[in-house]
Amino acid sequence: MLVLLGVLVVVAGFATRRNPLLVVGAAGIVTGLLGGLSPQRVLAAFGTGFASSRAVTVFAITLPVIGLLERHGLQEQARALLARFAGLTTGRFLALYLLLRQITAAVGLGGVLGHAQTVRPLAAPMAEGAAERRHGPLTDRAREKVRSFAASADNVGFFFGEDVFLAVGSILLITGFVNTTYHTHLEPLDLALWAVPTALCALAVHGCRLLRLDRTLEHTLRPAPEPARPDGVAR
């Protein structure tokens, strides 16, 4: 049970808001050492894991392109584009993005949208533009709230949408483990179908939270009433 102390390292690191990469790396080292591995084998395990999943770092190739586009006014054009749709509020826009993200993930297009290529350069600025058009200049706190909700729309949509896709790694891992360990015949389609109700519930719950964002911003950014004069007449 000592190897479970690695989980405690993760919880403590995130609770104290340490660098996530350092927290996960430290948890892996602690788990390996407590599991009886030598430092050389722990280092080899890190190298093997990185080599087997090096495709995860492909997103770094898009960063120079996104930076160049932002330098030439990509975010300003995104705000201007959303300003043409008068009825599209921040909450409605993010709810539509949540639906689109979940649909694309459900059909296996998880790399089409994402934080690096969509949320940071497009979705978050467009959501901020919708909020500014409706409520005027945003405070720092309101701007960070809009950005956090934009990131959450991508996270929730992708997390619950990808489980509906038959060839996602988690479904293949579960079916392979269950069929090998318990000698059953579990098809990936069975798990994908059971993931549909969960995905719909996540869409409904988080969609409602996104739609409520408009009311929250209106309450937060509502101008304070002017102080009354001594004679009771407002200034």
C-alpha cells in the first residue's frame, strides 16, 4: 500500500498549486521508488512512456503558427466576427462550442478543436467579445471567469464525447483487460452505447451552467447605484 503515497503527492501538489508537470513527475518517481524500482529503472520507465506517447507533443508544432496569427490580429478579428451576431451571448456561444466539441470527439475528431488551436486564439476571445458587447468593458475577474468557462467547455465536451467513439484508447483498454482477465466477450460498441447517456447528461448539466454565465456576468458587471444626496435626490 505504500505505492499509493504517489497519489498523496499528486493531491498535495495540486492543493498547493504547484507546477502540474513537476507534481506528476515527482509522484511517478515516488511511486517507482516505493514499488522497489531502482533509480535507473524509474528513469527508463519515464523514457519508455515518453517514447510510446511522443505523439502527444505534436501540438507544439502548432504553437508558432498560432503565435504568428495572433500577432497579426487573429483575436481582434474573432471579436469583430462575433460582434456581427447580436443575439449570440457569451453563454450561448460557449454552449454551442460545447456541443460542437462533444460531437467532433464522439466521431473521432478529437484533434480538430482543443485548447492550443481553438480555445486560446479563437473561442476565448470571441466569448470575451460577446461579453464586452453586452456588458461593456470587463473587469479582470470577469475576464478570467469567461476564459475559465471557455476552457471548461472544451474539457467537458472532449472528456465525455471521446468515450462515445469506438476506437478511443480507454474503451480498447477496458475491453482488452476485461476480456483477458475475466474471459468474457465485451465489444467496444457496448461500452460506447453505455457512454451516450453520460455524455448527454454532461452536455445538459454543463450547458445549463454556460447559459447561466450570462446572468452571472450581468449581476457582476452591473454598475453600482449612485449615492443619494442628503435631500434624498440621486445625483
